[in-house]
Amino acid sequence: MSITSPARIGRLPAPWLCALTLCAFALQTDDFVIAGVLPALARGLTVSEAAAGQLVTVFSVLCAVAAPVAAAGTARLPRRTLLTTALALFCLANFAVLGVRSYAAMLVLRVLAALAAAVALPTVLAAAAGLAPPDRQGRSLATVMAGLTGAVVIGVPAGTWAGAALGWRAPFVLGGALGLAALLFVRAAVPEPPPAPTIPLAARLRPLGRPALLCALLAATVAVLGNLLLQTYLAPFLHDLSGVAPGTLGLLLAVTGVAGIAGARAGGTLVDRQGAGAAFLTAAVVFAAATAGLALCAALRPAPLALVVPLLVVWAAAAWAVPPAVQTRVLTLAGPAHGPQVLALTSSAVYVGASLGGALGGRLLAAQGPGALPVAAACCAPVALLLFTAAGRRSAGPAAAPPARDSLPLSPPPPGAP
């Protein structure tokens, strides 16, 4: 099968789809990897762990703001050229970390990497949808999403282990190497997708005028905020709680990533069987219980890993169970005509939550210590649930049925959770 012909996809993914999946894997690994090397990075730059965590906040804020603007502003540019240019900037920003000696320089490089990711990831998703035959768009997008999930299960633990063995700069070099491999693979295997219809920025933001949709997006923001204020500072939290070293942290991140995949599948199944409201309620209650358990362990520390690990697994599974419920509700509220715009806004809501979580978590870590993180995370769950319930109640008229599950253009998962 020719790599320039997306007309058929065999039993194995086409080369162009593998290339796009590798892009997603590289971009998401770079987004998440700071959590695994946060203490070492803080020592290397002679700043506090709370300040180092703000590098995650900056990345997420820029992705939230720049992604919809970039998608509208670059709509007329060739997708393949746009993607390779963004990947080149991404690689340079990561390889340049080798020469970093100050926090300010590191901040500038994370800004550049975030801008590159804000352009590249929507382009990857648009290319996957554009190159796939109509009856396989959903499965092609799901394959790309597997790259995002794989970043949590494989990329972040690998980066954490590299950081423990070679120093805190190693994970960023790994991210640059993955980006370079993706760039070369894209050049070799990805044809130019057909042009997509231009959607003005005003049209992308129009759904925000509906209170029900706004409540649903705010629920996603608060849920991600609660997760990321703990996820971003998981390394110092677990070190304070159970004396977890970087090598062990990498293994725990892999375990929680696998738990997250299972939680996402369970969340989707629950949405299909009992609806988005029941799925979100279940995820919120389980998330609150798990983080409350971690808060109790923090109060009684040192806590044995035999007690902490099951709580981490449940926490990760509950966090990853949230996106299917959110995506289903916003698609139902918006209807098929506004689905793509609303999913783009959902991605921005996720990144806003991630940035707020990193900022709030850093303040709590500096002011009250690691034990305050799971307490705050647990408090976010009921707020998110109230907003999500309000979104259902404020829906006016009969809801439009969402597209079939295997044709949904899923938005990226929350950082640190799907």
C-alpha cells in the first residue's frame, strides 16, 4: 500500500497514521514529564519546587490560549508544512535545555515548546481526520489518542528514569529526540491532507454563550484543576509521604497510567449504559474518596506503599473516567453542527484547569506543605459535580443525540489524566 494513499487502512495502521501517533506521543510526553523530575529540576535551577511547578502552568496556559487562536489563524496553511515547522521548533526548544543555566532561560524554552505544541497537536488531529476515509475517522482519531495515552504509560516513566540516571535535563533531550523522530517520520510518510473548512475564531467561541455548555466546560476545568494540583507535585508529595525515590516514582507513574487507561474505558462504558450524569457522579465520588484517603495517609505519614499504591491506582482511574462523560455531555448540548468547535473549547478548558492546578498546587506546597495537596484535590470534586449537574439542568429543550462513539472526534485528555 502506498504511503501517499490514505484511501485504505489495512489491519495494521497506515504509515501516515503511525507518524501522527508518534507526534502525539512526543508532544504529550513533553507536557507531562516535568512532574517526574520536579525536585531535581528545582535543585538544578536553584528555585523552589513550587516555582519549578510553574513551568507546567506556563505550558498549559499557553496551550489553552494559543490552540484555538492558532487553529483559526493557520487554517489556510498547508497542514504538512505547518506540522513539520511546529515540530522543528519543538525539537529546538527541548534540545536547547542542555545549555540552560537559569530559571528565566528555562521559562523561555517552555514558552517556545508550548507554542509549538499548541500548533502541532490540533494539526495532528485535523490531519488524522482529513486523511482517513469517512468510515474510519473515529478509529484513526482513537489511534492518535493512543499516542497521548502512551505518553502517560510509557513516555513519562521513561523520562523519569532517564532523569534519575542522567540528570534532570535528560527527559527534555528525550522529548526532543522523540520530536525529531516524529518530524522525520512525518516528512517520509504523511501526505498533504485535503483542506479543511475554515472556522473563524468567533464561531469557535460562540458556544460559550450557552449557559449549559459553559457549566459543562467549567466542570471540566475544575475537575482537571483538582487532579493537576496533585499530579504536578506528585514527586515531592510521594517523597514526603513514603520516601519514594525517582526510580520508584517512574514505576508508580507507569502503574497509574495503566490504571488511567482502565478508568477511561470504564468511564466510557458507564456513559453508554447509564448516561453522562451517572458516569461523572461515579468518577467524582471515587476521586474524592481516593484523594481523601491520600490526605489521611499524609496526616499519618510515613505511610507504607502497600496502602498508598492502591489509593493512587483508584485516583488515576477516577481522573481518567471524567473525559468520556464531559465529551458526551458537551456534544449532546451543542449538537452535531457545533461539535468540533465545542471539543476545541473542551481542550482549552482542560489546559486552563491544568494551569490553575499547577499554580494553586505550587502555592499550597510552598505555604502548607505536600499534605495540603490531596485535601484541596478532594474539595474540587464536589464543585465539579455541581457544575456538571447544573449543565444538565440548564439544557434547554430536547438534547441532540451525539454521534456514534466510534466517530467522535475526541479531544485530548487532561494532562496527568486523560
